[in-house]
Amino acid sequence: MIQIVVGGGTAGSALATRLSQGLPGASILLLEAGPSAPDEERINIPGRKGSTLGTVYDWNFTTVAQPGANSRVFSVPRGKVLGGSSALNLMSWDRASVAEYNAWEALGNPGWNWQSMIAAMKRVETFAPSPHYGTTGVGTSGPIKTVINRLIPTHQESWIPTMNTLGVPFNKESLGGNPLGVMYQPSNIDPATWTRSYAANGYLPNAGSNLEVVTGVRVAKVNLVRCAGRFTATGVTLQDGTVIQARKEVVLSAGSIQSPGLLELSGIGRESVLDDADIDQVINLPGVGENLQDHFRIQGSFQLKDNYTSFDILRSNATLASEQLALWRAGQPSLYDYTGSGYTFLNWDKTVGASGASTLRSLAQQAVGASSNLVDKKRLGLLADSSVPQLEVIFSDGYTGVKGYPAAGAPLFGKGFFTLIAGIMHPLSRGSVHVRTSSLADQPVINPNYLSNEYDIQAAITAIKYIRKIANTAPLSSVWVSEYEPGLAAVPATTTPADEAKWREFALATTLSIFHPVGTCAMLPRNKGGVVNPKLVVYGTTNLRVVDASIMPILVSGHIQTAVYGIAERAAELIIQDANKRR
Ligand SMILES: Cc1cc2nc3c(=O)[nH]c(=O)nc-3n(C[C@H](O)[C@H](O)[C@H](O)COP(=O)(O)OP(=O)(O)OC[C@H]3O[C@@H](n4cnc5c(N)ncnc54)[C@H](O)[C@@H]3O)c2cc1C
């Protein structure tokens, strides 16, 4: 084999396909630990999003207890199936602002900026024209199909006017580099079949016969030989001991949680981590597994008036659910088509006014303190930039939260809800993921340090208060009867110091991840904690690259799959250029 790609997930499948197309004379091998599941309805049916979490298609990782969040353990779902996390994700399809991709370049990565990333991200998608959406920044001929949902719940029609009342403008071009505003949100769904469009069914069918895909095989480590002061990857060893040779290069695309672990298992990493795990160090690279960043979310739910139907009906009415499933299977419009449609992205000034925003920024300043870390300093810069979103609010139809949908037999069972989910776009917590031992079978130690500083806590509190404000603004205020979560019993509508304490209690108890870990094999200068250079080659090696979400040096706002696919497209370009130069 000439090229080995480890991990047939979002980036790995996209990269392997593009390499097969761009290097027709090469042999490419894509190794995926999970199965191929082309007919799995829990993956394919948009309205069943989330149903694969905790199943065989999920690695089912968890964090260590998070002291900042009442010592809770957070789940860290990751796709273990061809397509990786693109098979499990919730299909939100968006982009961050121009300044956030430009920040990657400013951190020492020439060529990684908005201009190159938007060109790459447009190559990923074919966007179905919609009266609800514009044309700036959308792709027209890529392998991933994207749409605005054809079904928008009646009560959700109040979303855009409500945000307009709050001074937030309608944005029809949110994929074009300015995501601020309120919008109809794209989803990665193929409008021909109304099926999830993802890395496995979007990219891989376009590969040539020079790509071999092997599923159900787990790579245990990369094999390295020293050569003129640097190390060359000669191939990989599988969990069962089989060795596969790579004549040209090895690419790790195992994702933010497992790519750093594979480096560590191969002897590349921080000395103390490798010592603790009893692994001989081959390359001293202290940045491996560090710089873990993630978005977190907080949510509030509201019980709808009885004259509105929410998607909760699919869990409380089995007859209707099976009718709707039959419609989906027959290719007819169905409630199961739905993923989501009402989103908004805001800066803090728009959310809480100039004075509230300034308070949050000084908390951020205090949290970062005198840190000389490049990423921390850049994050402060992004917080001060009014073109960069700091808060996302998703109008999620149906109940999603921590309290749980009312149990069968409870008075509210069968009622419909909507949930407003807020995501904090630039939290300051940073953590790490490392191997625990030298055994591939052991779970990694994942520590994102959620809510470990006062800025992140106050951002969460600001977000949940704003959710209540949105829900109480017309016309949205006219579609619901009561606040279910937190509920006025948990946090009264008054503003006494005791109430402030209750908001804080709620935030610490209910903040969750939105599943966007990045940064653990960061593309940064080596002396600044970098793991890969701007060609995505691991420092100290000649031909070992990392291509997945882990290389993002700094987390971007919104949902990150478009950036991950964009990274794979850029990486393919770089690898093909290098291969052609070598000829
Ligand atoms: C539940 C969930 C919801 C999300 N929702 C959204 C959303 O709505 N919108 C959005 O934009 N983003 C969303 N994301 C984030 C987005 O899907 C991910 O950031 C992205 O898919 C990560 O891509 P990746 O290539 O880095 O890793 P992955 O896609 O996770 O790929 C890694 C692959 O490597 C394989 N692998 C790992 N170790 C090995 C090994 N040793 N040997 C062989 N194979 C291995 C894995 O099985 C997996 O297939 C969500 C993520 C999750 C988990």
C-alpha cells in the first residue's frame, strides 16, 4: 500500500476519496474500526438523529469527573462506523465567521484562512436552492447534499419575528462568512431520498478502484524508523498484531479523541504521559493530546399549547410514529424528515448590551490572566471582535434536556415541547485527552475542564437567562403554556441575589457538551505546543500526517463538520501536490 488512512470517519473518508481521485496511480487503504452500515435507519432517517448514541455505532467515551460542573461525568459520543461522527451527528450544517478561520493563519499556519477554507468547504457540498436561503458561500457540486428542511413546524414560524423583535436581523447568507443573525438552518440531507448525507454515502462512492476500504479493523500504532534525525512511518500495526506496510505515508484521521492516543501509543508525545503509560518515547512532542477545546450548551424547554404538534408526538404516540415511518420509507413527506431549522448566532453586545458584554470580556481577561499561551490570547481577540458569534441559540422542536421527557403515566406525558438550546461559542476552558496505559483496550483520560473559569460559568448563566427572555418575547411567547425546564419553581422570574444563586446552580447542574472536541493534535508552531505543521505533518516525522478535527488550533463557532470536511479537502490538495512533486 502506498498511502494508509487510519479512521474512515468524516475527514478520513473524504480524504481517502479525494486521494483516490487525485492520485489515480496510487493505492490507498482506508482502515476503519467500526462496521459499514449503509442500511441502518437510525443513521439514515433524519428524524431519528440521536438514536445511535450509546449503541454499537458509538465509542461511548466519557470524561473524567468535571470539578467545575458539580463533578459530573460527561458523555463523549464518537462515531464507530464507516462515516465516523458524520453518521451520528445532528446534521446542523453551518460555518463560522471569516475572522475565526483567519485566526488559524495568524497562529502560525500560512495558507489556512477564510479564503482557502471557504474554497475547500464549497467543494464539499451541493446545496439545494431554497426560497428561505441565499447563494453566498454555498457549494453547488460537492458530494454532501444539503437542504433547508421541507417541513417547518407551525409554532416555529414565530422564531424569526421573535428574534427580529429582539433586534436580531434575518440572515439569508449565513454560510458566507457572516453567520450573525437569525436564520433557517441548513442540514446535510439528500433531497432525492430525504436521507442523511454523510461521509460514507456522500464521498466514498465517488472513489476509484484504487481505494480499498477495510472495516472492523482497529489500528494499534504507527510503526516508525529513524532516518537522518527524523522518523519515517513505515506502516501500521493492527490490534491483532498484523503489520501493514505503507510505501509513501500514513495519515491519522481517528478524530480528536483517538488521533492523539494513536500518536502516544506510537511513542510520540509528552514524556510524563508516556512514562505514566509505560510507553517508550520516540519523539518528544508535549502538545500531543493537549489544547482540548469543546463547545458546551445549556437548554430551556417550554410546554406547547395543545393546538401545536411537536415532534414529541413520535415518542408518545406509537401508532402515529409507525404511520410516519411508513411515509418516510415510501419516500413521502414525513415528520421523520425533520432535523432542525431555526437558529441564531449573536455576539455578546447583541445578547446583553454593551455593558453586559464588557463585564463578560473582563471576566475573560481575568480568566486568561497573564497566560502567554497563543491560543488563549487569540481567543480573547475573538471575544473582542463584534463579527464573531459568541452565542448560538437553536430552536429545537421537541423536548431535549436534563430533566427528561415526562414519564408514561405522568400528567404531562403526551404533551409537546420545544427546547431552546444555547451553545457557548468561545469558552475559555481548555483540557486534554491522553492514553491511560499502553493498552489500546483502555479508555482514554478525557478532561475538557468544563466550566473551570468564571467567564465560562457566567456565559452559561447569560445564555440560559437569554433563553427565558426569547421565550417570553412575542410572538413566540404566544405558543407555549409553561416553562418546563428550568421552570419557575427551580428559578423564579424575579432578580434577587437568591435567584442569581439559583441560575448558577442550574447552570452547573445542567450544562452539557455539544460534542465538538478539537485541538488535540493542534496545527501550531512546535514551540507553541503544536503537533502538526501547516502541511499537517507530525513534527519530527517525514511522512506521518494528522487530518481530522484534532488539528484545528482554535475552536470555531457553530457546528464544526463543514470545517472538518474542509480540512480533509485542503489536506488532499496538499498531499496530492507533494506526491506530484516527488514524481
Ligand atoms: C453526537 C454528535 C452530534 C454532532 N452534531 C453535529 C452537528 O449537528 N453538526 C456539526 O457540524 N457537527 C456535529 N458534530 C461534530 C462533528 O460530527 C465532528 O466534529 C466530526 O464528524 C469529526 O470528524 P473527524 O473526522 O474528526 O472524526 P470522526 O468522524 O469521529 O472519525 C474518526 C473515525 O476514526 C475511527 N477510528 C478511531 N480510532 C481508530 C483506530 N484505532 N483504528 C481504526 N479506526 C479508528 C472511528 O471509528 C471513526 O470512524 C457532532 C458530533 C457528535 C458526536
